[in-house]
Amino acid sequence: MEARVEVAVLIAGGGPCGLMLANELGRRGVSAVLVDDKPGTAFNPQANATQARSMEHYRRLGFADEIRQAGLPADYPTDVAYFTRFAGHELARFRLPPSGRAGELVKGLSGSWSAAELPHRVSQKFVEAVLRRQAERLPGIQLHYGHRLISYVSDDAGIVADIERLDDNSRMQVRAGFLVGADGPRSLVRQSLGIAYGGERGTQRDFMGGRMLAVYLRSSDFYARVPHAKAWMYNCFNRDRRAFMASVNGRDEFAFHTQLHPGEDANAITVTEAKAAFQRACGLAVSCEVLSFQTWTAGHALVADGMQKGKVFLGGDAAHLFTPTGGLGYNTAIEDAVNLGWKVASVVKGVSPAALLDSYEVERRPVALRNTDYARRFADSLGRFTAAPETEDDSVAGSEARRVAGAYLEQHARAEFNIPGITFGGRYDGSPIIMSDGSLPPPDAANVYVPSACPGGRAPHAWLDDGISLYDLFGFEWTLLQFGDGASVDPLLAAAHVWGADLKLVTLPASLRALYEADLALIRPDQVVAWRGSASQADKLVGVFAQALGRHR
């Protein structure tokens, strides 16, 4: 007999976006079934950098420390380094601190890096494992790996989907209020909606453009054989073949990627050739074991023409596909899940009408366009800069070529790996649930972030006198910040109670008012400023909150 399951949300895809969405929904008591045709979370390392904004969301959910402890040892440097070959000449190095110092350092930073968390260099495989463990603990959340979505129908009543278990071909029918396609770049859900990708496909470059070979390998000899200080990210820069390699566990596992030349048969690569590609980048016959290898295409900057139709939504790689420069794809996917999660939960619980969900695409698609463009620019900067013929020569000309290359690559590293503007600066201007106060947001720049409470952006952060993060005072759902006393907010609190909306009032010292340039600020569940105003505008708060919840159109 075919099993039947009824839940609020069906999630197709168990990567970072799908798992994060399961956590967002489960924490709010909203039931969900997640299906993925893989046997489990990722075996291969995949993405290698968790941006600070994603870490702030993990902190909000209570497991940032668990993520921070995953991957590299706490004392392992997270430098980005460039070499002619890994055992050859070192060209440039952008020094970055180990993860064990993050908690200490973040409290001393301000300006562009005024944050609750710093970035963390960790392979996606470890992040997915944490997200899965956290989701499995939540009542109402069912994770079904080794299952695939075969088909579905959608109507005003919701979704009816057929799911197949791959090991025995048994079937399960899932009835859900909503379907979220987080099922990757070949998304069945996106194709079923008739939504196409738009943008650039497979742009060819000297590096990070065209076919690439990815090798997940183990080498216990690498650190002993390579005569350089350890790094998180190793880059190979020469005329022969470009490559990059991320340290996975800081001991003996690495994620190696190298550029294939036009005309090379990606389908003919063997384990022996994958091993040889790594050794060629090393410049030495460093022993290694190939754990897996595959080819992939760099040079994409694609965004779906739409991210929702009716009760069906797209997120993650199903909605946007990046060249991985800047590490923006996985982190953009996490914020898709955060944005959609609170909105779906608000509708399911009856706090908001279904019209609230119309804001998902309005808010997230422009950010996807912005972020894919930044990733494309980084890929152009790195991939279109080519090595001089004499770069590896032991000569005066070779030394000069290495000096020139090193200066350029160090500048590039600072541009690609110090990106608070991208990390914190995404905005939802023009959203129907953001109330503009007429102020202008700071200019959008990759390497500079100007904290601003201009509605539509991330709420400015501060460390309070007792060492507490301002974000830790926020409610899990809505927060009203009040700087000093004097504003009458009782009508708002009463309205929130009637609507079933969870709203926390946080009163802060008047000395912090300058941070928000307002007496009052309404903060959304995703820590975005929905509205700010003076104490004299408190009588507008009920209407403001109604609009932010999607109750006013």
C-alpha cells in the first residue's frame, strides 16, 4: 500500500538551502518533508567558505559554535596563498586568522566588520552534516534521503506529490500546502514551472571558466613535502595549468580543482590522471589517494527568470547558479531559506495572508542578480589575468614576472576574500513589506560595508557593555527596538497578540540611538529593518506592523 503523508511544506533537495529551510520551519513548529535522491548529505567537500552573515543566522538558530568547530582545527591558519606550483615559488599571501580566534577578534571590530560572527572556512560537507543533525531533532521534520520527487500537481488546495524510494522503488504520496524546489541546477521543480535561467553560461577563461576537474583526495605527505606555511586556500598560477585547492580537515584531506583546456575530453579522465593533475600542480610527486573525482563547468552567472509560481518556490542552485569565486552561491542559498522560512511559517500559522509570499521573489531575485554579478567579476579578475611565459623561470625576468604577478594576486585576494559589503550589504529596497523612510541606503560596494538602519537592510549590530551581542537580545520572530523611554507601544503589542504574531520589545539605552538614527526600529525575523521612526510616530506602529506582515496591500 502506498504511504500517505500530509505536511505543511514539501522540500525537494537536501543541500544547504533545503536543510536550512527545514530548520527554519521546524523551529517554528511548521511540519515539513524533505526528499533528496542522494543517499545522505554531501560526501564531496563542495563549497568551502561560510560568510559571516550565514554564521549570524546559524547563531540565531543556536548552532554557530557547532559549525565553527567543524572542518579545520581551531589553530589552523585560513590564509589564501598563491604559488607557481604548490611546492614552487610563493607569489602572494593574504593572511587570515584561525577559527579559534574568531570569538575574540569579532568583539574588537567595528565599521565594515561590525558583526556578531566572523566568516568560517569550512567545507560544505561538514555544514550539511550539522544542518541535518539539527533538523532531525525538530518535531514535525522528516528527512528522506534516497528518495526522489517524481511528479506533483499544484492547485488552490496545495500540492500532491509522488515520491519514490530509490532502494526498493516503493512510493509515497505527500500532500503539502507548499512545495520548495531546492533541487539543484537541473531542478525538476524549476523545469516543471517552465522557468528558465537567464544570464551567462560557461564563459571561457584561462581559469575559472569552462570545464574543470574536481578531485577530493587524501595526502598525508602534502604538508611535509611542501616548503611553505600552511594555508586554507592554495592557488597554482602558471602557464601550464591553473588550479586551486582548499584544505578540508587541516590534516590530510583536500579539495583540488584544476582547469581543463579546451578540447580535452572530460569524460576520459581516469583516477590515474586525476592523481597526476594534483602532482603536476604540486610540482612534486606527492603521494595521494583519490577519494572521488568529477568534472564541472565554471563560468556560469545564471539566475532563474522567476522564483515562484503559486504555491511553488525555488531556492538555492535551482534559482541561481554561480561560478564559485567569492563563495557566494551557498551563502546566497542560505539566505533564500531564511527569507522564505519565516514567511511560509507566518502564512501557515495564520498570522499573515498568502499575499505575504509574493515578497519572496521581489526580495531575493535582485540579490541573486547582484551576487552572481559580483562572483562573475571576481572570476574575471582571477581568470583573465594570465601568467607570463617566464613566470617559473629561475632568471631575472622570471623574478620580475613573479613580482608583478604577486602584487596583482595579493590585491585580488583582498578584493575577493575581504567582502563585508557583499556579505552584509544585500538589501530589499522596493519590497512591499519594507516601509521606506525616504533615506538613501549606503552605496553598494564589495569591500566596504556601512552599517545603516535605512529600512530594507541588515539591522546594524553592536556589542553591548556586558559583552552581549545586540542580536542575542532580538526575539526569534519580530523585535521592536526602543531607544530610551517615552514612546507608547502598548497598542502595537496588543495588536501583535490579537494577530498571533510573536513580537519582543527590547528597550536599549538612549546612547545607542545613533546606531539606528531613530527612537524606534521594527526588526523582521531575518534581522532586516522593516521600519524605523521617531517616538512621535509610535501611533503608526500598528499599521506599520500590519504592512510588514503582509496584512495590508
